[in-house]
Amino acid sequence: MNKLLSLFLFLFATLPLSAQHVHSVVGFPSAEPGYSLGVSACYAGQIGDYLVMAGGCNFPETGKPKKYYAGVYAARIDRETLQWRLVGFLPEPAAYGATVASGDSLLFIGGNNNDHSLASVYSVRLNAAGTGIALNRLADLSATADNMAVALAGTDVFVVGGNQNGKPSANVLRYQLDSNVTNQGAN
């Protein structure tokens, strides 16, 4: 009983140290018609002092097809109100891809839109003023990929599961940034 009480007191005492405080931040991009309604499945990450988001999709008009977006937006994250700026465009509207930070850039990987799934990998850098981007296409993945997870380990990006080549998959792709090569792991 003493051990149980000690454990309870220990956990109770450390709870405030590990609790996170979450609060709303105001502001959402609105440069593209329909975007301000909110989007799902966008690419997003942090570059320096900026939150960057791109693409995504929604249903801005009842009874109409899903709309995909191509805008790339940036907002300084040191304010309670995010002031979004349209800083560039993806080569095509896209959503359902994945983002991973790599150095001073974000990698936008895979995704899809109303027309097809994507195997593309883009490196996105934001200029120092936060007013524009450099978008560089890297080598494609060896398969199209959407609705997947990604993780960066050193210079390797692991693309895990999701849909690959249009089918649900348990495959893991290893994308080597230093050589722009994709290897498929065995299951």
C-alpha cells in the first residue's frame, strides 16, 4: 500500500511539469477563394520563425467536387494573430502528402489531387524576409504515395504505409536525401 501511495504522489507531483498549455491562435490564409473556410490534409511545418502551410483541400461549395489548393503561405509564429502571406505556389494543387523538416527547408512529399497521386518530392525554402520561397524538385519516390507518414533519420526519409501506387500499403520506402534515391523495404 505504501508503494502504491508513493507512486500516486510521485505521478501527481510531476503532472504539472509535463502538462502542455494549448491555446488558440487567430488567423488563417485567405488569398485563394474558399481557403479561408479551412482545409484538410495540407503540407505544414516550421522554417525558422515562420509557420508554413501549403496545398490542402475542402468542399467550399455544397454539392460540388472537392477542391484542392496550390498556395504556399507563411506567417511569423511570434504573434497571437498569425498574419499569413501568400509566398508561392506548388506546381499543382495537392493534399494528403506529408511534410518533414530538413535543415532550413521543408520537404513536401507525395500527395494527390482530383487527377492523380503524386510521387514528387519538393524542397521548400523561405527567404529571410518571409516573402517568397525557393521550390526545388528532387528525385521522385519510386511509387506514388499519399495518406502516409514520414520520418527523417539523418539524411534518410522513411515513407511509411498509406497508399502507394493507388493501393493501401504496408511498405516502407527509404528516400536518401544525399543521393535522391528511393529504396523499398521488404515486408
